[in-house]
Amino acid sequence: MEMPVPNPAILAKRNRVLARLATILPGEALISDEAERRAYECDALTAYRCVPMAVALPASTGEVAAILRICHEEGVPVVPRGSGTSLAGGALPTEDSIILGVARLREVLEVNYPDRYIRVQTGITNLAVTGEVEGDGFFYAPDPSSQLACAIAGNIAMNSGGAHCLKYGVTTNNLLGVTMVLMDGTVVELGGAHLDAAGYDLMGLVCGSEGQLGVVTEATLRILPKPEGARPVLIGFDSNEVAGACVSDIIKAGVLPVAIEFMDRPCIRACEDFAKAGYPDCEALLIVEVEGSEAEIDEQLGLIMQIARRHNPVELRESQSEEESKKIWLGRKSAFGAMGQINDYMCLDGTIPVSSLPFVLRRIGEMSTEFGLDVANVFHAGDGNMHPLILFDANKPGDLERCEALGAEILKLCVEAGGCLTGEHGVGIEKRDLMSVQFAPEDLEAQMRIKDVFDPRWLLNPAKVFPLAASAARRAA
Amino acid sequence: MRPASEDELSEMVRAARGPLVVRGGGTRALGRPGIGDLLETGGLSGITLYEPGALTVVVRAGTPLADLEAALHAEGQRLPFEPMDMRALLGSSGIPTVGGMVASNASGPRRVQAGACRDSLIGVRLVDGTGTVIKNGGRVMKNVTGYDLVKLMAGSWGTLGVLTECSFKLLPVPAAEVTLLGDEVSPQQAVQIMGQALGTPYEVNGAAWGANGRVALRIEGFAEQVAYRGAALRAALGGTWEMLDGEASADLWRGIRDVKAFAGQAGDVWRISVRPSDAPEMVARAGCPVAMDWGGGLIWALCASGRDLRADLGAFRGHATLIRGSEATRAALPVFQPEAAPVAALAQGLRARFDPRGVLNPGLMG
């Protein structure tokens, strides 16, 4: 993965920039020591690393504005960072950049039940938001698998999803307002506790812009009353096609499960070996979960099982208790850990139309053979968001490159099938150069024009999202 | 001008030498009467892709909304956000189109639970002010590839581009619905009751208070589910509630959605978007006939012709839009709430990039 050559003129003024930052930040908020800076050299895409010029950890919107103002004046690139859990390299620094981390912005500013929102500083973790309100029967819906660690700032930057999107949507559907600092230090308020924009939906534009338009320091999030209960059913099939058809029939029948998870044979096996969840030996497994009161759950699961039976399942296991539910989810939730035990793996994130599921899975199987690398599939079937895991050996020369090449082919396949490169992880550096597979030059130009408006000098997280060649002229200006 | 294809539309915009008035069915026109050549999208019509099993549809922007809704209904599905029909309120005629609905981000009572039009919109194609065709998003419901221009286009009233195609995620039409209709209460009490109802796990997807002073709460789902939740909600709230179901319930919500109470009534109509718990104060400041939707988050106000309601509301967190006004009111007052300077500058910057010649509905949004 190519990154731009650091600008020597910026490296040369490192001391001056650090001295200026030191005038506005307390000592502990500015990291210049090399060993400490190294902790910020990568995010969860650990294959790529680079130590930044410095790390600033502001504790208020005012400090964020002051940092950005100085960097803007000095022409120094800034890479915003939440908790550094990005799988796409969204928080990867360059040598000539300053990391602006929101880790010290962790306050809960307001909890409002009558209006059903919570206002937080964005360094708070996703799970801590739910933790703040669950005692009172509420929750924050988006639940990325990294929710224990990931920050709301990163969730907003990547428009994160999770397993329950089919019913509750992703971050953008649960975000009501943001306080954001532009690269020149201007603070703007977008949205609020009301439900629609006064003019253009700029907040909608900011959500998912990967830290390229501004640094979001505070967010107003919609909270929802917790459902009375939830229970899954586990359904095994002897082919991916049949499992795909079953998903489609469930959706057509008018049931709206809160999650439909899909695992293929390689994934089932690995999970079974790892977690001993008691999964059947079959080609494809669905976990379908519904919510409501006991009677409501019975009614919906009854309907789902009736549909499943028409597809001759090899296994049909309705959870009758909390215990059984946990067991059914255990395997799925440990899928990534299970894979990590056997191998190094790369996790993809393309989305496809649900109807092309069987075709795409068949093609992935063929490609896997072609490249000589195993691929296990686990994904959110209801919304078509796939997570193929390509297994490789990082210690074997050439394996990572082969894995990346296969990954690129699979993502191209997702686009060809009518889908997209990334459903919830974001583009970052990982899929940057594939953007021209999904978008025509005019489409990318339209997106880059937006960055021109918010960050005319292209200093915020500049080497991400767009193919380097496409953004070169703007970054150099 | 009435292009028959996206290419033709692109040519027409490129060739434009002066302002264009972009129009779908012309049923949602607001603001000052547009000046310029009329550009109608009705020629771009038809559903291009509908996959009921994937809960998604792709449709050309000039398609009559009724046609889309009929096609979805045939498969037991619908647009989740319950778009209003503005004809009765505005006294407009014509055929509402998909593009007009998106351009105005039209979102009805179900917005409180199912989200707005912008939340169900998953892809767009458009022609910008230079005549360039741009696509964004797609036909899958989970997509974070690149910037989300889809949200930007929803509610941009044709000022950044002319929509040619839109994709939506859909929901199944529930088997049953029930409405709880309460006793007459004050706006203050109404907001409190609606907030309490929306805070229960029974998935209330309509919470409104009308000119008759009665709170209406709606639940949809499977038949037994609706019966259970209706009873549970009634028990949770206490008090006496009249229960409506089937067509009676549906009819009530159509009236709320379309603000039937103010249709044909003399005066200007404003739409105020506000934090629900601030609604009673806003209602008091307005001091005119009002109706509340979205649990109090949306206030419709009918006030004397020519009144600057925004001035009387004073500073508040939210915004007020002039939906219907006399020619004099429309000449004197901006349609949209003026924004803070840095936000207005961003909006202006976007217009300058997407429509550098200022030909698309110039002046409508600033």
C-alpha cells in the first residue's frame, strides 16, 4: 500500500509546530517522545505502520479548535483518531502528520429520556453509551463488533454498523447532531435534538466522511427503549443456495428479524473447533433473531421455522432459554477469534444484493481455489453485508500480497454483483485504490468537491478514501 | 422542457443559459415562485429494479409516487417513512413524484420510529448544475463506500442537482394496526404522554396531538402482537383510551400526515422542527392553532397571513420553515430558517461547486 512521500518542508518545521502546540496544550496532552508516539503508528489494520510527527490529545472542543488552527496555519496534515480500531487504516498516520486523538474527550454531557437522546463527547466508547442508559431500559442501537473499544468519533467517521442494522439502521440513522471543528478551527453545530436539518443535511454528509471534513467532538445520539426480550433460531442447510433462498423468503414473509447471520462450512467448522457451540455439520448456517414479548417471539419464530421447513433444513433449533440463546450466539461471536487461532486472516466487508448471495459465494469458492488461499464466510445476510475472511500466513513470503490480491478480486466481484466495496468498515487506505472500480471519475470528483468546501487545503486525513492519483493535485496544492 | 432520458436531461442542463425551475409533479412547491425555464422530470419514469426479497427498489425520479406505492403494495411492502401528500394543504394539483418526495425529504408520522426519507434512501443518480451525471450510494442497504451524497440530496430541493433515479430500502406492510386515542389534554400534557409512550418497548410508530386536543398513538405489527402491545401500552399510560383499528386508524393517520386540519383554512402554514420537550413553549409563543406530530418534535402552525412567526418564536434549538404563505409573506420572509454564518458558508460552498452557474432553482435555499 502506497502512502504519499512525507513533505520535507513540514518535517523541517517540526520543532516550531510542537512549540506552538505546547503553548495551548498541557504537557500530558502533547506527545513528542518517539517511543510514546509509536503507540499511534497504526490502527487495527496492523500491516501498515508509520510513526506520526506528534500526537495531540485535547480535552475540549476549544483545544481541538486551537490545535487545528495552528496546523492549518502551518500547513500540517492532521489525522483524527478515535480508539484506533479501524480495520481499513482510517487512522494510519503519515510521517509528516499530527495525530489528533479524542481519547480524553469522554464525558457524558446530557441524558434525556423524555426526548430519548444522549449527548456525549466523542471519545467515549460505543458500549459505554449503552452502559450509561441501560439501567433505565434504553440502549444505543449501532453495535459494531469492536464496541467495547471503539469510540463514537470513529463510529461517526466510518458510519459504523453492526449485527442489528436490518432493524435499527447504522450510525447515520441514529445520529441527531454533532459539534464539529473544521480544519481552520471554526466550530459548527449540525443538527441537534430535533429530527431534521434546517437546510442541507450536512450532518448526513459528515457521517461516514472518514475524518476528512472535520473533527467531531460532541454528538447527540438517539437512544431507544430496550425490547422486552430476544431469542434466536438456528437453521442448518446442505447448500448455500438454499440458505440464501430461505433468507429471501423470510424477508418476503413480512417478518423483520433484528439479525440474520450467515456462516458457511469453513467458518462453521472453525467456530465449532474453537467454541464447541454444538453447531451441526452442514454447508450453511443461519442464526435468525427476533425481538418482543415471549408470545411475540413465539409467533415470529413459528413463522420463520415454517418458512425454513419448506427448504428442508438439516437442523432447526429454536432457543427456548437464555442459556440456549447464548450457546447459539457463542459460535458466531467467536468466529473471528476462532479464525485468528488457526491463521492470520484478512477480513473483507463488501455488500451485495441478497439475491446474488449464492452466485457470489460460488465465485468466492472458485477464486479461493485459484489463489490457493482458504476463505471462510460469515456475514449479516439480511442486509447483504459480507465478511469473507481470507486465511493466510504472514510469515510466508508473498502470502500477504496474494491475500490482498484475492481480497481485491472479491471486492470487485461484490461491485459487479450490484453491491459495494465496504458496508461498514470504511475505505481508509485499504480500499482507496479500488474506489475507481465502483465509481466513475465524475462520481469521485463530486465527492472530492465536498472536501474542497470543508477543507480547501486538504489537510485533514488527506491520503485516505480517494485513489492517490485522483487526489494528488488537490493534496499538492 | 421535459427530457425523456437522463442523457437528454444532462444536455438540457448543460445548454441552459439562464435559471431553471426544476419540477417533479409541482405538488410541493414552496418559496418564492421560481423564475426561469421549467424543467420537468416526469419523462424519467418507471421502476428499474425491484427485489422484494432484498427489501430494495430502484426507481426513476419522475415516477408518480402512487405508481411506486402500488407496485410495492402488490408485494406487501412499502416506503417506511410515510411521505405526506401536500396537495390538500398547499392547494396544489398535479401528480406527486418520487423525485419531489426525495428533494423535499418528505417524512410523515412514522419518522419517529422508522426514520425519515433520507434514512430509507440508499442511492441516487443526479445531474448537477454543469450537466454532469453523478451517482452515489447504490442498491444495497449497508454501504459506506465514499461520502454520503445520498443524504445531502434528500431535502436539497433540486438546488444541487436534478435527481434522475433513487433507490430505497423498504419494509413489509404490517398485518394490523391500532391507534389509541386519548382524552382532551394540553400541549404540555400531550408531549409528556407521547414521550412516555415512545419510551416503552411497544414500538409506537405514530405519536401526534391534533387541534381536537387528543393524543393519538399508533402501533403496527402482526395481529396478536398489536393486540398485546395496544393493551400493554394502555396499561402503562393509564387513563381512558379509545381504540381504533383498520381503516379508521389508517384514515386518522392519513389526516395527520397531510395536516388535513389546516387544509383550506385561511392563513400561512409553518412547520417547526424542535426538541419535543421544547414544543409546549414553542406552541405558547406561536399562540395560534397548531398540530403536533413526532411526539412533539414537529409542530404545524396556522397563523395570520403575513406574520413573521420566526421573529415571534425567538431563539430556540430547531428551525421553522414557511410551508404555505401569501405572495406578500413569501416575498418578505425566507422560506428556510437562516443558518449560523459558518454553516451557511458551507452550504453556499456546496452550491458553488455543484451548480457553479447558479441555474438550479436559484435562490430557493439561499
